[in-house]
Amino acid sequence: MSSPQKQSPREDLRLLVKLQDLDLMIREASVQQEKNLGFKIEGVSRLQEARKELARSIEPRLLKSYERLQRRYERAVVPVYRGVCLGCFMTVPIAHHQAIKSHKTVRVCENCGRILCWLGD
Amino acid sequence: MGRPMTNREFLALFEKELYIPELDAGNKQEVLEEFVELLHREERVFDKDIVLDMLLKRENLGSTALGNGLAIPHGRTLTTRKLVVAFGKCTQGLDFDAPDGKPVHLFFLIIAPYREKQDQYLPTLGKIAEFFRKKRLREKVLQVSNFEEFVDVLSSEAESA
Ligand SMILES: [Zn+2]
């Protein structure tokens, strides 16, 4: 079992986005819409295993806050686009843009508390 | 799953920049890498590694090859802003764990954000699967040599449908 190592906030955030993409994939697999289109969906348990593995690699405190946010909102990590948090659509103070852009720390939206991720301008 | 998609909307999804006349890839992973590389170069996705990881996990769920030489790798990710569709051809054919065991020649890659205003993700998937159920169309697309011909073939198919 791999234990989480100290990694950069940028890497933490990337792992978190991977986790969120994966959580969505698992959710959508269980509603079987794709099956109706002719795709074989047979590896849900494999994805759940991969999810456990991925979660173990994430810094525990960050993982906890991700999971807490996920219970509250549909997505815990949201993009910032044109200076707006795409979770609550409130403007993110300009003073914080650089910190979010550089991903030197993991920042949350002051308004809704979601974890912010910069997707380019 | 979103409203049905018109043929016009369907055709409008294809872009010259996201058309690969002949894939260089030699295996499943390389196909996905080649597409993701292109999407990143064209600034449609913001993190190659996250997108590739997502696509590989999706293949783990079950191959996105549908049989008859067609595959539609797809998935949703936070790292894109709008739905994108890329096309790539492999004349020689490539093993993609298809249900019928046949090599895949035609690849459509779909990347979508979590939820769009009009969620066209599943309708797009459905439309490609439906269109390419026709053997005649698959054979025609296999013969095209550039994007304009590709769109012509799809347009005339849409008109006759
Ligand atoms: Zn917010």
C-alpha cells in the first residue's frame, strides 16, 4: 500500500482533478446510459479499485476536504474562468488570481468554499 | 440524456484542426496519446496527463471499440471547456480490444466538460454510433484523404438519412 508522499500543491490539485473525473465516470457508469448505446460496461469494480489507489496518493487533509465538499456540491473542484468561480459564479478577487494560476497553494473560493483550479485564460 | 441532435448540429462538431488523416500510433495507448497531444496543441484541453489518465480509465471500464472497425474513446473531464470531437483514421487497422476482435480503422474521440448548457455529450456519442452502423458509410470514410472529403461523405449521408 502506497502512502501519500509530500508533493507540490500543483500535483495535489492534479490528483484531485483526476479523482473527480474518476468519481464522475463511476457515477455515470452505474446509470448505464452508455450501455444503451452499445458500449460494454464491465469494469466498474476495476475503477473502484483505481479510485482507492488514487485516493491513497492524495494528501489526507485535502482528500477529506474534497470528500466533504462533494457531499455538499456536485463538484468539489471547479475551474476559475475569466476571474469567476464556475461553482458559484462569484468573482474571485484579482489579488488571488496569481496564487490560483501558479497553483503554489491550493485555494478555495471565498464565497462557496469549492477548491479552485485555473484552466488558462 | 439531452435532446436528440440534428444532423446539422452533428456535422458542425467536426473541425479541420482535429482531423488526423492517418494515425501514427501502433497500439491502443499510443492512439489515445496521439489524440490528446493534438487536443492539447490546439488548446482544447488544459492538462494532457489528466485527460490521458481519464481516457485510459474509461478503457478499463470496457473498450470503447464498438466492433466493425469503429471505436469512440470518450469521457468527461474538468480540464476542457467545451465538447470536442476529433477524428483519426488507421488504414492498416489497430487492435483496440473490440468486442468482435476485429482491428479498428475509424476513431472518433469525444471529450466533454462535466455538464454543458445543452448537454450534447451522449447525443454525440449516440449519433456517431448510429451513423457508422452502416457498412457503406464506414467504407466510404475509409477512402477519404482529407477533411473536406470527410465532411462531404458525412454531409451526403446526413442528407440521404
Ligand atoms: Zn465559488
